[in-house]
Amino acid sequence: MLTFLKIPDVAIGAIAAAIIGAGISVLTILTKDYWFPILTERRNTKAKRRQTFRKYANPLMISSIVLLYRIKEIFYRGYFLLDISPKNYFNDYKYISSIYRLLALIGWIRASKIELSYIEVEKTDDYKYIEKAITEFEKSLADGEHIEQSVLENLAEHWNLPINSLQKEDKNKLGVNIEKIIDEYCFKEKVEIPLELSEETKQNLAKAVSDLICTTIKCSKVDKEIINETVKTTIKEMSRVEAWIFRDWQSALGDMMIKKASNDTERKFEVIGFKEFEQLYTSNEPEDRKWIERIDRLFRNLDVSLNDRFDARTQQFKNIYKATYGLLEAYSKVNTSDIDLTGDALNKLKKL
């Protein structure tokens, strides 16, 4: 038989007190040395994140507003972008400052991204809202997939080819492959667009593209006579004016537009002023010219009165306007800025 020791009640009380005391000591150590530092760090990180949002909210909102007004002007009085406009001080200023306003916003976005990269960013609702708005802005500059689809659809219509049965993924792939063929033909003759190709090469390009579509949808090839009859129209369809600013280019252009902030600001970075940008814009340095040329193509000789189909930049600017407004609205709604935009002020800017 087992014999149990009988522990006096006083001893049991002492043991219980010792266990409770030890537990409290362990809990105190965990709270002081583990949980409290974690909670403090989280609060500090949240405060830093909020502070970073606030530091860049004001310049981002101001840059968004001035860009919105300039895009409005381009659509109603954009004569200064055309090659035929008089080369005077006013038109030169308008042209260069239009480029500056877009690049300034790209620069502020880049600066805020770099500074936020130093902080562990929690995916709060506010952060997600702003992140989505920035993504839409970047997409408006870089995304030309819909142009490839438009080219495909219009070519198929001219050649009376049924492509509606194709799945979306297959249409996207076909659009990309058509773009590759166009690039190959232009590269061989060292031209930028199919309209600049020789007449014989235009016909060969039209046949190559029509054959590709027919092979993909498994139908009879288009007669050569029809290809030659429609070549002027189809080559024009393939010669859309495009000036996409790809995402990596946006990062590089943003880097070009920012510098270390002066000591009298809390920000680590700031965007260069118009004076510095004008010097950069007129620079003859090959590296500077390369990046200026990439953004300049978006504005050069833009005539918004042309059919959207043939100059993709017109629709691109409409998309940029919408995305810029979305960015302004996002920063306004999360209340990270000292700029207080009323509902009326936002509504006036909403419509291009």
C-alpha cells in the first residue's frame, strides 16, 4: 500500500504562496523584458509609419493637384505641346513645366517608398488604400495591354476574321505575338513605326500578321488581294503612337527627380525644384538625355483631338488623370495631411 505524507495546512499555504510568488516573478519578467518591449516597438513602428505618411502627404497632394490642373489644360488648351506651336518663352515654359509636374509626382512617390522601406510596414487599411492608389497611378503610366487588344480587334474587323471565340488569355497571347512581329519588321528597316516601312515591307508585314491570326483561330488565310487593298488601313492600325513609362523606368525617373532633403525638414528626400529640372532637361549629357527622352515622348506633339485609336497617349492621359485624382482622394480620406480638401474641392477636380 502507498503511504501519503500528511502535509500541515501551514506548509501547504507556504508552498502555495511560493508558487504564486514565483509565477508573479516570471510574469513580471516576461512583461518587462519581453511583452512590453514588443508592444513598445509596435507602437513606435506605427508612429514612425504614420509620421512618414504625414511627411510626404502634403507634397504628394500638392503635386497631384497641380498635375490635375495641367492635364485639364492640355485637354482644353494643349496647343503648346504641338510641334507647330510658336517656339516662344510661354510655350516652352508650358511644355517643360508639364513634364516637370508629372515627374515631380513620380519623384515624391519614389521618395516616400524609399523612406517607408526603412520601416516594417503593417498592412493597415489606410496603408492598403494608399498603396492601391499608388499602384493604379503607376499602372496608368505603364500598362498598354489594352492597346494590343485594340490593334488585334481592329485588324480582325478589317480582314473579317472571327476572333470572338478566343479565350481572353489566348487573345492576350495573340496580341503580344502580333506586337513581336511588328517590332521585328521595324527593327530590320530601323524605323519606329510600320508607317515608315517601305511599301513592299508593309505588305509583307500585313500578310505575316493576318497569317498569324488565321493560324491561331484555325481559318483560311486572307487573300493577298484583300491584304493589298486594306494595307494602308491595317498598317495605320499597327502604327499606334505609344509612350508607356514602364515601372522600372518610373523608379529610375523618380531617383533622377529626388535629392537628400535639407536639414530644416523631417523628410529624408525632396524633389528637385523647377530650376534644377530645367537645367537637367536642357542637359547634353547622354545619360540625362536618355531619361528625358523617355518621358518627353509622352508629351511631344500630342494632339488630344486625334482619334484615341491612333494615338494611345490621349487615353493614357485620361487614365493618368483618373489615377492622380484617386491618389489625391486616398491621401485626403486617410487624413495624413495638413491639407484639408472639402468635398466640393474634390468634386471639382474629379471630372476631366
